[in-house]
Amino acid sequence: MMEKKRLREMTWEDYGITRHRYEELRAFCLQYEEKKREIARGAAGLRCHTAVSRTGTEDPAKRAALRRRRYQRDLEMIEEAAKAACPEIDAYMIKSVTKDLSYPFLEYDLELGRIPMGKTDFYARRKLFYYFLDRLKSGDKIDLLP
């Protein structure tokens, strides 16, 4: 019978995430602030146009609204994965993955205070975050309840 690994001993292979998939997920997270700005910019000048032109193409305003809705879902996936990985440090996790910050830059964060977790455990939770994000991006639902 195989022993269950501790969270800190889990590898990318255990999570089924290849190096290239990790890089894709990482790049997805680094777009967080851009998408947030696009949503805010669009909400400021929001107009409700749903008309279709005579050529049958969609209205540019409708396309922009659909893009903002997709961006909003992307942000929600990152936030949901952070909560699932560790609700106690979800704000630290979001800051780490969206701003490409390592543990030493978060350990004594001016906005959030001192992180309530050691370096090894943090990196294990960050790996778990990417696992949950991978599942969410693949269309799976994750249960946040214990």
C-alpha cells in the first residue's frame, strides 16, 4: 500500500502539471492586473448595445462586454484557486502569483502584515494553488468545503 505524501513533498508530476503547463498558468496569473484594469475601464464607460449590424457581425460594444465578462471569470478563477489552496493566506497567494513575488517579498508585507506561514509550507500551498487553477481552467469544479 502506498503512503500518502505530505503536501510539502508533492511534486509537479504528482499534480499532473508539466513544465509548459505551469508556465502557461503562471502567465495567466501575471495578466491579473491587466484584466482588472480592463474591467474597470470598461465599467466606467459602459453602454448597453446589443444590436447586430446589417452584415451580421456583432456590435463592438457587445464584443467588449463579452471580453470583460471573460476577464471577470479569469479573475474569479485565480481568487477561487487561492481560497481553495489555503483560505488563511489567499491574499498573499494572489499577490505572489499575480505580481511574481517570492516568499521573501511577502514575508513582511506592508499591506497585509506578516505571513502566518513558513517558506516551505507557502511554496507547497502555491503549488497546490496552481493545481486548483489548472482544474478550474480545464472546466472542473472544486469543492472548497473540508
